[in-house]
Amino acid sequence: MTTTASLPLMQGLLLAGLLFGLGLIGLLVRRNIIFVLMAVEIMLNAAGLAFVVAGARWGQADGQVMFLFVLALAAAEVSVGLALVLRFYREFNQLDADAACRMWG
Amino acid sequence: MLELLWLVPALPFFGSALLAVAGGWCSRRVLTVVGVGSVAGSMIVAGLVGFRFLRSVHSDPVYGQTLWTWMGVSGFAPTIGFHLDALSLVMMLVITVVSLLIHVYSTEFMIDDEGYRRFFAYMNLFVASMLTLVLADNLLLLYLGWEGVGLCSYLLIGFWYREPVNGQAAQKAFIVTRLGDAALAVGLFLLFARLNTLNIQDLLQRAASQWSVGSGLAIAAAALLLGGAVGKSAQLPLQVWLPDAMAGPTPVSALIHAATMVTAGVYLIARMQGLYNLAPSVQTAVAVVGALTLLLAGCSALVQRDIKRVLAYSTISQIGYMFLALGVGAWTGAIFHFMTHAFFKALLFLSAGAVILSLHEEHDIYEMGGLRTELPVCFWTFVVGAASLAGLPLITAGFYSKDGILLDVWASPLGGPWLWAAGMLGALLTAIYSFRLVFVVFFGERRTAVGSKPGRAMTLPLVLLAGLSLVAGYVELPKLLGNVHLFNELLRTVQPVTEYDNLSTGTHVALLLFTMVVALLGISIAYLLFLLRPGLATAVAGTGWGGALSRCWFEGWGFDRLYDRLFVRPFLWAARVNQDDLIDQVYRYVAWLCRLLYGALHRMQTGQVRWYAAVLATGSIAMIAIVVFS
């Protein structure tokens, strides 16, 4: 109780926002699909951090519970994502995400 | 006995249905039995009913039979019901007798045709429709029969449908009569809207009590019904379909001309007589239409080369007589002429059909010639028919009916010398063209070898009809020649019989003699022109004026060309102009707009995941900004 109260809300959220923004930038500017995946992971972690901070602020366990969900989600996402990356590499012999733009009509 | 009335139209109808549904498994013999037997049964029932009815006609002049209510929609409840009075009795008897003889004739005429079953199915339906028409007690059921007759004429005129020309003739008949039918339908709507019933007797009563003589509504209704009658009966200006209707088999022509289709209009006007009494101007129009048609068609009949077309124009002209009689108020005279005309016109068509069959489908009268000795039965029956048509005095039925009409036209206040003169001129033309056929076809030298000769099934109806054409007139004789009035006495129970006392005996004798002289004069002219001096007619046709006139007559006064210019071509022109539909343009712009929007939107769908993510992020930020800052 006492330790969580000392966790500063403002800095925590700032850090989460910064991390989220970095992840977003990474998502938008990297073409290598593995880096895109990593950027998504960063964004997920940023969101998790925001949950934890918020949970600490109000002294509720919900934030931590949500973070566990986010971790599970991230693990699932990574397994599916890596499988997609493997298929992608087989198909195109490269990892450039833009190479998959078959949908222009 | 009278309760059997419903069987009269029902028997041929069932015959037709049976032939249509089950006829495929039957042999020709069974088909013949069903096809002819149903009409024969109908005739027997009609005879029994008629016999029973005639015994009590003067005490009880109307018999009604309602089978069931057709439909009931808020006050509109037409029945399937039949109405028997002297008028429908005469029509019914003539239709069944003549139809039966034509059916018997057809069993031999059509024996080699692959469409034997189809033919009898249509013919039975034709007879059933016509009987429904004349027996109906309300105008809606009458209209059902009316349309049934139109349908059957279409089916039968185009019976040999493999020839495109026949199909066109059938369509022409259908479309032209449809114009009249549309007028009739509008007339029925008008009558129902104003008088709130379609039952003929109620309708006439209400009209007489609610409308004054010459009121606008009565005139409109009578004129619309006249439109329908003009279409079905092939009168001016809708007469163009009948000559082309010769495309069907000859028994069909006989049926259409003698017993069914074309007399429907005459019957309609006679039946709606009460309405025409309220609209004297329309009644005069009926007489004028009849007189004009009579002359125009008579002239056209003079110059045709196809034997059936001569007879077709002759029918148009004789129906013109009936209209003339209706128009001057000689209601019974019109029905009398209908009866005799049914006999001799059926006779002429069937006889001509036998000639055509014997000469292997030769229709041109100038290719016939000299058949007098080769086909004696055809010759004598044809002569009887032609004499009756021409009105050969004293011995033929046609003389008495035509003379009756001419007397009435002279004496009636609605008639007068002008209409009488038109009728007289028509009688002269009739005598000339009918004996032109006799002399050209049966006299002179032979031009085509005769093939098969008609057998018993064909000659028997011919002989019977010839007998009827001779004796049918004796039921109604003018005052000076026997003074027999059986027919008028019968019809007096439904229709007023006008007797003209203003006619002095001297005038009467003069008119009678005049009619006789005109008929004999016509026959003599035909003898002179077509047997004695055949060069004379060709010489007249060779001169400039004569040639132009005979060409004009040959083409039926150019009505076909006129209608082609007036209606067909403008219609085709409009269709061509509008072939890329004007209204389509609107929808074309709608389609163009959709394409434009699609062109703009499809650029967003690039397939680039990072671009999607950027858009998503931008959108989210924008949404959040809106939520936070507003």
C-alpha cells in the first residue's frame, strides 16, 4: 500500500506514452516485418505499463490483472505473427512488409 | 328441359378441354367423335331447349339460369348466368347448326393435317366462346366470350404457323380487333361506374330510367360499344383484318364469317338496343358506318382475284347491311339477315374450300374456270349460295332478308332515300361480284386439272346448307308476297318490330320490283362482263382511270397503306428514336456517379499494412482530440 502510493502517476504515464509513441513510430517507419512485430510488442508493453500505473494510483488490483491479460495476448500474437512471418518469407523471399501490397484495386 | 341450357356452351368447352388434355393418346377416330360430337350434342340440347322455349315463348318470353356468382367485390357481383330470349335463341340455334355442319365438313377437309387435334380443340373452343357470348346475361360474361372469340380467331387464323405470313395475319386480326375491345372495355367501365350493374336487363332498365334521350353519358357509352362492335364485325374503319384473316384453313373462314366472330358486333348492338334508343346520334352513326362499309367492301370484292378474299369482302359488305338495319331501327331485319347470311356464307366458303382442295390449293379464280362439269356438287351448291347472296328474287333466302332491310331503310324515319340508295347500289355490286365468281370459276374453259373430288363428309353439309339457303327465307315474307311473319312474331317478344303503315301499296310494289330488278340487273352485268365479253372488263381496267380505281379497290381503298403511314411507321420511328431509352439516361448518370466515387475510394485500398496503421493512428488521435477538446 505504502510503496504503491509512492509510484508517481505523471511520470509513469509519460513513460508509457513515450514508449507507445516510439512503438507507433517504429510500426510506421520500419519495413522489416520483424521490426514491425517488435514495435507492436513495445506498444503493448506501453499499454500494460499504463494499466499498472493506473492500478497503483487507485490501489486496485485490476491494473495488474489487465497486464497479465496483455502479456498473454502478446504471447499469442507473437506466435501467430511469427508463423505469418515464416509464411511471408516463403512466399516473397524477403521480409519487406510493403511487398505484400496485392490489394490495390 | 330448359334447365339444360348451360350444357349448350359447356359441351363444346368440355370437348375442347378433352381434346387439349387427353387428345394426345387418342386415334383420329376418337378425336373426330369428341370434336364433332361435342358440337352435335350442343346442337341437340339447343334444339330441345329451343323447342321447349318456343312452346311457351308468348306467355313467358325470357328464361334465365344462374349457375353461380363469379365474384363478389363490394357490390360488384357478376354471375355465370345465361339468359334465353328470342334473340339469343335465334343466335344459339344458328351458331350450333352452322358450326356442326362446318365441323362435319372439317373432318374430311383436315384429315391429312398433322394439326388435326389442335384444329378441333380450337374450333370447339371457338364455338363455346361464341355461345357464351350470345347467352350471357351480364356484360362481363359476354366480354369473356368476346375475348375468347378473339383468342380463337388468332389461334385459327395462324393455324398453319410455319408460314410467317399466316402469323402476321393472325397478329393483325388480333391487334385490330383489340382496338375495338379496348373501346368496349372502357364502355363497360363507364356503364358500371354510372349504373352500378352489368346485368344486361337491369342495365337497360336503369339506363332508360336515369338517362334522358341524347344525354352525354348515353352517347358516350353507346359510341364505345359501337367501337367494340366495329372491331369485331370488321366494319369501317377497322375492317382491314378480315381479308387477311383468310390465311387460316377454309372451315375456319366459314366459321368466322358465318356463325361466330364477325356477327358478335351485330349481336352486341341488337342486345343493347335500349341503350341505342337513348343515343339517336350514335344510332345514325351505326347506319352510316354500315352503308359506307357496304359500298367500300362491295367495290373491293369486285376486283379481287383470290376466291376467299372476294368472299371476305362480301362478308364485310353483308355485315354492313346488318349495321345499316340496326342503325335505322330494323332490329329484327338485322337478325334475319344474320340468319340467312350465316347459311349462305358458310355454304359459299365451304364450297369454295372444296374447289380449292380439288385444285391443290389454287386460290386464284382466273386459274380455275370450267369446273361446272367436273365438280357438279360444288357448282350447284355454289350457285345456290351466290344466288342467295345476290338476292335472286323469290326463291332465295337472301332476297327476303335483304329486301326486308331495304324496305325498312326506305320507310324508317331514321333511314331515308340516301341510305336506301346506298343499300341498292350495294345490292347491285353484290349481285355482280357473286356471279362474277360463278362465271369465272365454273364456266369458260378449264385451266387447272382437277385432283381429288370432295367426299361425302364434305358434300353433305354443302347440300344441307344449300337447302337452308333456299328455304330459310320463307319464315318471313313481305306483305305483298305471302305476308308471313313467323320470325318477327318470335322476335317481337324481345324487340320492338317496327311496321311502317306510311308505306302505300304502290310504293311497296315499286320498292319490291326495284330490288328484284337490281338483283337481276347485277347478274346480267356479271354475265355480260365475265362470260360473254371478258375483254370488256380488262379494257376498262386498262384505261388510266379504270386502272387506278381497280388498283385502289384491289388494295381495299388503301386503308392498309394509310394505317401503315399513320400508325405503324410513326410507331416504328418512335421505337427507333427511343431504342437507347431516354429514361435510361438518368440511370446512366447514377452509374457514372457511382463509378466516380469508386475511383476516389479505391485508392485508399493499397494493401500496405503500414499505411493502414498510419491512417488508423491518425484517425484515433483525431477522435480522441475531438472527445478531449470539445
